[in-house]
Amino acid sequence: MEFIYFAAILQMAFLLVLLIRRRREPGMLYFLALIAVCAFGIFIGYLYATRRILELPNLARMGFPAAALMGPLLYLAFRNFWHAEKKLRWGDLLFFIVPLAEVVYLVPFFAASLETKVRYLTEDMREIHADCLVLLYVTLLQNFLLAGFGWFSFYRKSRPAAVYSSPTEARRLARILNATSICVAVVLCAFFAVSLIDRNLLNSNILGAGISLLVIAMGYLILWGFIDPALVAEIAAAPKYAKAALGESELKAIGARIDAAFSAQKCHRDNELTLAKLAGIIGEPVSAVSQVLARHHDKTFYELLSEYRLQEFTALAQSQREASVLELAYRSGFNSKATFNAAFRRKYNLTPQEWRRQT
């Protein structure tokens, strides 16, 4: 049993280390914080399973606010994925009322003597106290609503095939999203069914376990490049962009300025370039730029961006043989190895290393 806890914590640590370089991407700071919170929650579960929690009673109670952070962090990560945001709004603080209220409620417990804490925990491990049940159900309800809504929205906005560069890629992602949703749903239903028989199972934070599984699945999908959250942001806003059709002369004029931004200003070298930033560079509304890309260039923003970055990479790779592939990829504007490898293989049907050996 201990091996399962250690394996889960190592999985979280592995994802945290590999994804931290993408912390500047929309939603990734929330997602990285969520990975850390999930790892802490799994550690608390390990302490309970081995009864070592009696040696660290304060950590036992911190499991409640930590679990209550999972839902808000997951929802905010998904929301910022599909809105291509990185900032924290003041209104977002409302999502953290439950964990903050739980910390305030637990202050008397933290102030109690060690003997009192150990006695309370020992009783709680035999039969959950009423106040703990309330904290658990409030946490479960909040996490279920926020995590469920966040995943459903991300799932729905990631499915349109038009956002992906090939039907094969769209079908592959659809299968992955469907399989992930079904697996998480089955696990959660099984936990809830068993908890009806033994309510002490609630002490294991059943929804926290489900969220941890979802986080691990999402982490690997993002890490391997199967999901690019930035694509979701563009597809989510697409209905708004199609409201006002531009004339042909406007299309050509804005299209020429877009081409100049890439070819002359080399805006694609910006690792954090978004559709909104491109619109700011050429001084046009986002809706107009998106429409020009679709009608004049016959591409999505990320297809065009990937195309220029790959052109930059191939030019650099041929003139700077001594530089590493990854170094040149970052200098070309790619912000992750997985995204670069996926884009390169999609265009050339070779890995960057194989292509370099042949040129």
C-alpha cells in the first residue's frame, strides 16, 4: 500500500519538474500549484494509512483546506487555458473562501495541546466526528462543482476538429479526452458507492483522489503535446470573431501587416506570443485578426505561428550546427520540447534529430 502512495507522489514530482518551464503559459501556474497541492494531499493520505499522522496532528487538519484548494485551482487552470489568461482577477479570491474559512475554523485545534490533538485524531480514525463530516462534505461539494464544471468546459471546447491541424490529430485527442473522462467518472462513482457503506472512507478524501487522477492524466497530455491549451482559447472565442465580415481590401491590408509582423518583426520568436498580443502588434482587434487568419491565410493562429517557428528553426539549424536542437527550438519561439517535437513531426514526418542528420 505504501508503494502506491510513493508512486503517486513521485508522479506528481515528475510532472512538476517537467512542466515548471511552461509556467508562463496561460493557466499553467494554477495547474502547477494544483500538482503541488495534490502531492501534499497524497502525503497526508500516506500518513493516515500508516498511522504516522498521530505524530504530526497539525498536518492532519491541514488536509481539509488543502483538499478545498483542489477544486478552485483546477477550475482556474481550465478557465485560463481556454481564455488564454495568466493573471489573477480580484474576483477569483472568492473561490478561496472555503479553504480560508476552514483554516479559521481549525485555529482552536492548532492551539490545543499535543495530547488533545492525538486523542481527537484517534477518535476520528475510529468514527468521524460530526464537524469533520461537515468539513468533508462542504469540501467535496465545492470540489465536485468547480472541478466538474472546469473539466466539462475544457472537454467541450477541446473537441471541435477545426482547431487541429489534421483529422487524425483531432480523432486522437477526442479518444484521449473520452477515455480520461470515463476513467475518472468510473473511479469517482466507485468511491462514492463504497462511501455509502463505510463513511470512514470519506477520510481518504475520495474526490481528492479522483482530482489527483485527473491532474496526472492532464499533466501527461500537456507534457506529451496531445493537448495544447492555447488552441482551446482560440476555438472558445471563435463564435465571437465571425460576427462582422471584413471586406476583401481590409482582409488583404491586415493580412499584409500580419505577414510583416512575422517576417520582418520576427514576432514568432516571442515564446509567449498569443493571438491578443499579435493583434496589439498590428493595432487591430482580435476579432479582425482571427477572421483574416481564417479567410486570408486559411490557417488558425497557432498553425501560422508554428509554421514561422519551424521555418526559423530550420534556418538556424542549417547555419548553427554546433547548437543543440532544444536550444534552437527555444530561440525559434517554441516554449516546450513536447510542443516543438509534435509540430516538427507533424510537418516533416521525422524527429528533429533525424531531419538534422539528413541535412
